[in-house]
Amino acid sequence: MMSNARVSDDQNSNMIKDPDEWKTGDEEMTGAQRSYLQTLADEAGEEVDPDLTKAEASKRIEELQQKTGRGV
């Protein structure tokens, strides 16, 4: 019989990695990142660097989410 116990935030903390630690962080940003980044940049009135890596795009998305009030 399986338990329905929830996993605590502490147990999930290793699931959230710093983008600088991503093994694929130096690869080109994904299409989904590019699209969402463009949406956020448009709302914030900012430009998007088309040559960002996955890790750089993730960081930029977080910055723009804070600026636009989207996301977290």
C-alpha cells in the first residue's frame, strides 16, 4: 500500500538547481524560453539578446518576471 504523504520542501530542495550548475546550461536557449522571454521583454519594454544560453535565459526570465510581476 502506497502512502499519500507529501514530500516536504526540504526534500525537494535538491530539485531546484542554480542555472550555473546545469549540465546543459551552456547550450542555446530552448524555443519555449525564447518565446516566454520575448513576451516578458515586450511587457517590460526591454530587448532580448537572441544569443543567450539556457542558463542565461533562465536568469533573464527570472529578472523580467520580477519586473513585470509575472511568475513567482
